[in-house]
Amino acid sequence: MHRWFWLSLPAVAVLSFGLGTRFAPRPTPPSPPGDNQPSTRGQPQQDANAGISAGEAGATSGLAALPPGVPLESWSRDELQIHYRELAAANAAQARELARLRRTAQQSAPASAHTTAPQAEQNLLARRFYPLAQDELESLAKNCSVRVDQPPVLESTPRKLGENDEFADARPEERAAMNRVLATLHREFRDDLRSLYEEAVGHAPNTELAPRTLLSEIGDKSTAGERGRVLKAVASERAKQAQAPAPKAASPYERAQRAYFQLGDEFQQRLARELGQERAHQLRAQSGGWPWQRSVFSGCE
């Protein structure tokens, strides 16, 4: 291989397919000894659109990638440099188009509230996670839907609130209290997940794993259908249609999920001990729930 060549075969192939740039066909090289199949070099891949959407197919139809098995040394340096420049230009054009679409989406008016479930539920409840009225909780329970607004404790270190954070009216002493509660909740939540991980997997986790990763790996040990059963149970309990089981009767996965679902309430309860119940409620409710991270879980199966 020549010393100047620095693009690997997988890199060039991925760029060619991913960015939608054509490369002019070159004369077919001689087949390797013992290979009776004609080379497809420079020709569109016949299965290039397999498994992709109609829109993606339209964007990628007729692409020519570097087929496997063709020696890279047979491509000239000028050809590779031309192809690279074409891909870079297409990439820049794609980035501009994505930025335009993003601006258009952000400027679009919200959908009308005069719609029917489940679209009405998505339009309304997805924007307000707290507080939820009894009839709203009952509607969510029908779809085994759980809304979660949690403090930022899923990464390796808890987020520390600064002066320009989401709570514009919070006093410095209130921000300091929130940071103390965040640090304690992060540590205890991670320790609980580490214990559940060891119970589920059979050995202690790496000490550097973040809560998010611990949750994911515990979830890998869940049984078939367990996710839907947990969502159905939690949604029903929130609507006061059922009672939570004893913690010891639940699997490590269910206990981990329940602890995760309770993070928003747990943070509020701990903050209430520092700032009072009314102020903790105000801070959470002013944005329709804690503003950092929000998740929606649905599905009875």
C-alpha cells in the first residue's frame, strides 16, 4: 500500500453511502486469480437500498461505493482526492439543510389541542409532567404510560446549578440547597443501582459506571414482558388504582425502574426539608416539572 493513502476501505465506503455522492465509474480491473465473478467496481450496488425507508432510498439510489475485494492500490491518488472533496461538499450541504429544517421545526406553531387521544395526550401531557390531575393520571394508566421528570443524576457526576440556571427566581441560598440535595441524591441513587446490578448480573460493577449505564445493564437482565408489566403497575399506582408491591417481592430490574421513576418526587421531598414544601412545589411546578431531563414510557406489553 502506498505511503500517501490514509483513507481506509470502510471509511470511504461509509462516506460514499452516507452522503449520497456519486463516483464516476472506472474501467473494471482484472479479476483476481480464481475469481470467476465479474467485478462490480464503479457500478451501483444492487442491494444498496435494502432495509431503508423510501426517503432514504431516494437519497441513496444509484450510489457507487468501493466494493469489497478490490485492491485500494488500484485507485489513483487524484481519484481518491476528487472523491473526498465531493463527499466533503455533500456533507457541508447536508449540514446546511439540517440546520434549515431545525429552524423551521422550531418556528412551527404547536399542534392544536382539539385532537383525540393519544395525540391529545401527547400534545398536552408531554409538556406538563407536574402536577397531574387525577383524571390525567387515569388517562395515562389506560395506556400504561409513565411520565418522568428527573433531576440530573444519571451521569458520572451530578450537575451543579450555576447563577444562570433554569430557575431564574431562585435565590443563591436556594441554589446552594439544590446542589447539596443533588449531590446526596446522586451518590445514594448510584449506590442503590450498584447493589441491584450485583444482584442482577452476579458480580460487582465497575466503579466508574454512571447511573445511566447501570440502569441499562440491569435492564438487559429483565425477563420477557417485564417492562410492560412494570409500566402498567406504576401507571395504575399513580392513578390510585393499585398498590405497590413489597420491595423484596420485586426483581432487581423492577426495583431499579421504580427508583428511577421516583427521582422527581424524591428530589422534591428532600428539597422540601431544606426550603419547605411550598417552595419545593413552586420550583418544580413553575416549568411543569423539573426542567433538566424528561422521559415518557408507554406500553402495556
